[in-house]
Amino acid sequence: MEPARPARRDWRHGLLPPVAAWLLANLVTWTVAKASMAGDGSKVAYWSTSGRSRWDSTHYLSIAKTGYEMFWCRDRYPNFRDVMCGNVAWFPGYPMSVRAVSATGLSYELSAVVVTEVSLFGMFAVLWWLLGARLTWATGLTLAIGTVFPGGIYLHAVFPLATGTLALLVCIAGVKRGSWTIAAAGGFVAASCYPVGAVAVGMLLVSALFAWRRDAWPIRFAKAGLSAALAGCGVLWTKWLMWQATGHWDAYEILQESSYGQGGLHQPFAAMRDAYDFPFSDWYTPEGQLPWLVEHGLAAHRPQLWLNLVFVLLVLATAAALLIRNRALEVEEWAALTLTVAIFLVPFFAGAEMSWYRNHAQMFVGLILVGRMSRFVQVPLLVLCAIQYALLGAMFFSGVLV
């Protein structure tokens, strides 16, 4: 009797869908970059490391190369205003990953792009697993929305957004699997990559209310508390590195307050209005004949805010509908809901009027609930996201966004 042949794995359950989503995301972004270039369209900035870098990218690369520093600006630049300078306003998780990859011999700039793109593929792979790893209309449309996610242009840039978002998804995957160690590891990396990533600590802290269901209540609270504490160590590690370099535990707060006037809590609605009205194009408008996409995208941050608000409301409405219909949410749905709402709100409480749109890119985790939406909601959402992705991408590649 011949031995039974192993069943062939259906491609719809493998990695092909997330690979396709990652390739499509790069193709779409390259197309936007090309459409945003004036003059010779062959000089597409997307394929250069400098084209993926903006203001903060320089600081992340400097941390990867030489570590942290903080100094009075006038000590090095006599004509500069009397404030603090340095790179302690940026978190170390991403730069340390870049430093590790650069040990292979790649330049720091190329290593940064590698870390970003590998993280982005990881995002699609983990999201695919959280959606059930089966290709349907719902999961396929969800991946498609992910390729043009609001603010997702920064998921390709020399920024920690892709790495931090991957960590948030790993944190959710750990909660879903009932593994507090995986959840804590994801939370640690998320909190050490980007300030908004610290929302993972809060989600893990309240996870006893919706996760670890096989355990008794004391164990549930213990797992939630321990995973949250370990995730919070990502912030402590950040503080420790800054203290080692500058001698100040509060170096981050010193630089933020001195150079950027940020610190403390802000009135969120006033901060939202300031973010909406921020005059990016007054700071810098490209010279010469502007491509159509750039000309119509110089204030794309304004419709971006409306789209982000719509996205959060759709996630909330979907969660409410699932609660009414099923009288419960799945563990990963609770986690995604908590993180999405927190990621939307935190930048406005912090007064991040110039960076909220890239902070909101981490609402990518909310796609877990988008996978539960009707096609009649997913398709219009995909169209809106694609249009806005092109407009915000034009702002990015033309150099208007920071």
C-alpha cells in the first residue's frame, strides 16, 4: 500500500497574499513618487535612500551611528537661538535595529531602508495570521486597504513606524495566543520605537478584562500586569540610554520643551484644530511647474485628519455591531480596538501638531476589525484611502511634509 501523500498547502493559506500586499504597497508608493516628481520623471526619489528620508530621519541615523547627545545649540552654532540641540527626542528601538543590520557591511542608510521594508512585510504577515490566514473577499480587501493605509507613506520611510507597528501586531498576536511573553516582547519593542507605541502598555494592563480566558482571575491579572510591566521597560531602556549619554534621566523632556515647546497634556480638540490648520505649504512650496498631484496635495493633511476620524468611527461602529450580534468580541478585536482609539487620541493630548499624521499610521492595527466589515464598507474605504494616500504621498515626496 502506497503511503499517503502529504496534502498540498493551498496558496490562499500561505504567505503569498501578504507577499503580494507588500509588493503592491511598494508599487503604489513608487507610482506616487514618480507622479510627484517635476521635470525628469525617471529620477524617482523612491529608489534612493535620501528620497525616503525626512527631517527626523537624520536623527534616527545619528543615533544608529554614534548614539545619543544633547548640548546647547549656541555651543556649536553661535548664531542659533538659545535652546537645546541633540537627538534625545527620538527613541532607540529603530536606530538600534539599523545599527545591528549595518554590522553586515551595509551602509546605515541602506540598513534603515532594509529594516523598514522587512518590518512592513512582517506587518502584512502578522496581520494575515490575525485575519485567519485565509483569502476571502473580506481578508483580500483588508490587505488592499493596508497597502494604501492612511499615513502609510511613512511605513516606507526612514522612520520607526513600520517597526513599531509590527511590534504592536506581535503584541496583539501574543495576547491572542495566550502568551504573555510574546505580548510583552512586542510591547517592549513598540514602546522603545516610538512614543505612541507606549499605548501597548495600557492595552496589556487592561487585557485581564478580555484576554487570558483559560486562567483564573488572579492569574489573568498577574499576566496582564507582568506583560504590561515588561513592555513598559521599553520606555525605561530608552531613558537609561539617554541618561548614559547625557547624564539626564529627563533628557527627552528637556529637549522637547526647550526646542519644540512640547510637554504636559494639551486640550485635545484645540490641538486637533491646530493640527488641521498647520500651514505646511507656507514653510516650503516646491519651485517651478508643479505636477498636478503635488499642486493638489499641498494641504493633504487636512482631508487626512477627516479620513483618520472616519476610520476610527468605523472601527468603533464595527466593534459595537459585533458586540450586539455576538455579545462578545474576540481577544484580538478587543486589543485592536483599544490600541486604535488610543493611537488616534494620544498625539492630540501630546500636542503633536506636526507629526500626528505619521503617528496615526500605527492605527494599521485597526485593520483587524476592518476584516469584519461588510464589503459595502470596505470598498468605499479602499477608494478613499487610495486617493488620500496619493495626496499625502505627494506632500511627502515633494518635501512639504517633515
